[in-house]
Amino acid sequence: MHGVYENGYIVSTRYAVLVERPSFRTALVRGMRGRCPRCGKAPMFQGWNHLHERCAVCGLDIEARSGDTWFFMYMSTAGLTGTIVVIMFLLRPRVLWVGQLLVMVAAVLVIGVSLPLRKGVAIALDYLITRNREEQGQAGG
């Protein structure tokens, strides 16, 4: 464990910083922006989609959380793919190859470009779930 929760603050035991405990909304917005969901100061990504191992400011283990986000990533990709398929059936082009080209471009743009955003949200959600478990564990024992 890399933090202890005291009076709404997270005291990082490794990086000697005091970070205010973010709200659910704040952590999600930070994740969407590609920032650390705990402190919001350091970026989560090196480049376009490669995660830093830890937050440079508060020490949150970011890379370890990526394994817990697979379900969210698969489900959000499936949802986006389903939306593209539904739109494809609703808007039937007269020329088949034009429709196929549009679906391919839409898939690459929507799914590919949104990947860092979705990954940031997934890591923020994982942080929030883990944080709540840790808080319940400290309160219970």
C-alpha cells in the first residue's frame, strides 16, 4: 500500500506528499484528461498510449492498474463497434464500397482515437474502486 487515508487526505508513504482525496467526478475527469486520478498533476501516459509506471508526483502505481482495466476496455470497444454497426444499417449507402470505406474510417477514428481517453477513464475507475476497498479495510480493522 502506498498511501494512508487521514481526514480526507492521502498521505503518500513513499513520496512524502499530501494529496487531497479526489471526488468520484474529479478522479474521472482527471482520467479523461490523461492525468493521475489521485493528484491530477502528472500525466499518466508517455506519448500517445504508453503508461508511466508511477505518478511522478504522488507515486500512484499506474502501470499495475492497466491489467485491471481489460474488461472496461473490451466492453467500451464492443459498445463503440455496436454503435458503428447500427449506424451502418441505418444509413445504407448506394455504393457498397463507399459504405465499407466509411465504416472502416469511422472504426479507426472512433475506436483508435478514443483509446487513451477510455484507458484513462478505466484507470481512474480502477483507482476509485481500489481506494474504496482500502478505506473500508482501514475502517474495519
